[in-house]
Amino acid sequence: MITAESSNITELIQKQRQFFQTGKTKDIAFRIEKLKTLKQAIIDNEKAIVQALHGDLHKPEFETYATEIGVIKEIDYAIKNLHSWTKPKKAEVSLDFFSYSAKICSEPLGVVLIIGPWNYPFNLIIAPLVGAIAAGNCSILKPSEIAPHTSSLLTQMMGKYFEPEFIAVVEGGVEASQKLLAEKFDHIFFTGGTAVGKIVMTAAAKHLTPVTLELGGKSPCIVDADVNLEHTVRRITWGKFINAGQTCVAPDYLLVDKKIKQDLLNGLKKSLTEFYGDHPANSPDYARIISQKHYERLANFLNQGKVIAGGETKPEERYIAPTIIDQVSLTDPVMEEEIFGPILPVIEYTDITEAIALINSKPKPLALYLFTQNKNLQQRVLQETSSGGVCINDTVMHVGVSSLPFGGVGDSGIGSYHGKAGFDTFSHHKSVLRNSFWLDLKWRYAPYKDKLSFLKRLIG
């Protein structure tokens, strides 16, 4: 294990820089080999990953496979497409440059730092790592100390399958993060909250290090009257309460057409019972809150509005039941902070203009959800709102599509990844212009006498 001592971290970065300078990571065959090694490491450790996630979040085995181990799909996609991604792309040149050829070449950045969160502590370290490996970088991983079982497992796995000069893990808390951020990297990739994201960006600015910030925000979910109600309630229930609501793209609050509000609430309550039974605390399919601090913050939200489903808590288990609340005020903390837990406020609207105005009054969210069969309404919401991503007639599933860039906008983040977007994030796209020797027109050289009129015609 790499400790948080500054000398150890500095030495580790130096070793990675030396390894990067050998040029081995620029070899496409090397990258594919390491991606295959990463996939094998996950397959070999499936049981350990399940146990670690259960230890940290009481995460059901099904959810661990679906949302953590499922990152294997991201590896497969990168292996399949890497030759295409790395191939130099021809660029057009105008007639003025008729003797030139142009192309864009992707090259790795160097040594990158990936800081992971606690809510999906395995997936959200591995998924950006896939992009970093595919692009040809060396990587230092900093898992979240709030998910200690997964952090320890990542250290063991990476130490066993990769040489530390290529991929290394640094464990620890705030002190370890601070010492890492004091160093110069070629890119920093951070997933977490906005407050810490600002700290990361401030530290990176001192070294002019580019950053990718995967943050969050209050992702709204609009439910129009023109929907298949049965499908809608199941998809909302799943997206909101998977991982006990601790998902950065979980529907944060519902904006529901007044005409179907009561039917929707009844459907959601029925769906909760179908998913987790009459006593979700006894369900093997329902996770727990990550820490006592996060539990207490969420428990305070239960005092706001009117609880119409759930509301039960067990502090000793860090259990909060899947909860739906009505009659919330827009000034309540539950409507001003990202919830990041199993509490779903419901707000009604009579005209879609109200819902759009409410969304636009808040910082731009990481995701926006819209349930409607009305194509005109779909287009209107797409055009009149801004968010990191949009998912229509479903929730969360857009995160699993490797061909779609995933990332935020404004307060919800900077930059994106998954698939080609991850490769691009960890690459420098170098412009290359080549001239030939077969011709050398002298009009651009001094002396300029009698050449200005020709230049003006050329520009015009």
C-alpha cells in the first residue's frame, strides 16, 4: 500500500513519469493487454467485490453486478474500438493550402490522478481508469476512504495485477487527498460533490492541470399526463431507490402534472411494496446509508413536507426507508440541497411552463428525466432546459450506454467520459500539418511590395 507521506507520493509520481517516458504506454497492443488484464482482475475478484460493496453499503448482489461489476462492458467497448480511436484523423485543408496535408493525432497526457466517490466506489474508479488506459496514460487512483472495504480491495487488486509505475492506489482520507493535489499531474479526474470539486479545481489551477469534474445536483423528473403509468412508476422507483438513493443521477424530485398526481402517488406506493415488501428493512434487495453523518443529514429531511410512504428509520443500521413526501416548500432544505438518499419529494404543476421555469431557476442538473409520449413536449423540454444528460421515459439507464458521453454542465460538472469520450478526456489531440517540397510559392515572403492586393483577394 502506498502511504500518504509526501515523499512516497512524489517518488511514485516520478516512477510513473519515468515509465511513461519509455514510450511503452503508447503502444496500442500494450494498452489492449492492460485492458484485458483489468477485465480479468474484475472477473477473478467478483466475490470479493460483492463482499466489499455489501460491507460498505449493504449493497445487494444484483445491484453490485448491475452497477459495479457491469463496468466490464465499458472495458469491452474500449477494446473493440481502440484501434479506431487511435487512428490519426485526416483534416480538411482549403484550396489555399493545396500543397499541404493535415491530420489530428491522439496522444496520451502522461500521469493522471483519478479520485473516486463512495456511492459507487468500484465502478466510478474503474470506468475513468478504462479511458486513462485506453488513451495510454499512467494512473494514480485515490478511492474514497468512506467506503473502506472497497478501497482496501482496490489496493489489493491493482497491486496484484499491475506494476505500480503504471497503475497505483493511494489510500487515506483528506490528508492523502491534499498531498496528492499538491503534486503536478497531467490531468485530474474527480467524481464527488461540488464543494470538494471546487477544492480540486483550485489545487489543479496552481499547476495549470486540466480537470474533469463529475459532480451532481438536483436532477428533476417531469411526469406528464400522457404516459404509461404502470411502466413510469416502476422506472422511477427503480432509478430513485437503487443503492438507497445514493446515485448522482437519481431522480431528485418529481414534477407531476396535477391531473395524474394522485394516480402516480398510488402507483409509486404499490411499486415500493412490489420491490421491497411491506418492511423494506427486512428486504435483501435494499441498501443502507454509507455513514452516520450522511444518515443524520437525510433523517432531518424527513421532518419536511408530508410523508405519504416510508419515513421509518433505524439509526443503528443507518436505515432510512424508501420515502415519498408531498407538500414540500421550495425553500425547504430538501428542495435546496441535493438529496442523495431514498427520499423523493413530489411537486405538482398545472402547466409545463411552471415545471420548466422551476428547473431553470436552479443550477443545471447532471440529469433530467421526462416521462411523456407527447413528441412536441419532448422537444420543448429538450430545447428549453439545460442538463448534463437527458433520459426520456426512463431513469438512470443512459449512464450505461458507452457511446453516450456522460458528464455535467455548469454546477453539475466539467467534461465527460464513457467510451470514446473517456478516451478523448485522457488524450491530447495533436494537430499535424505537413507541406511538401515540390512547390514553394514566394508570395508570402518579404519583401511585400506589390503583394498586398493579391493577399486581400486571397482572404476575401
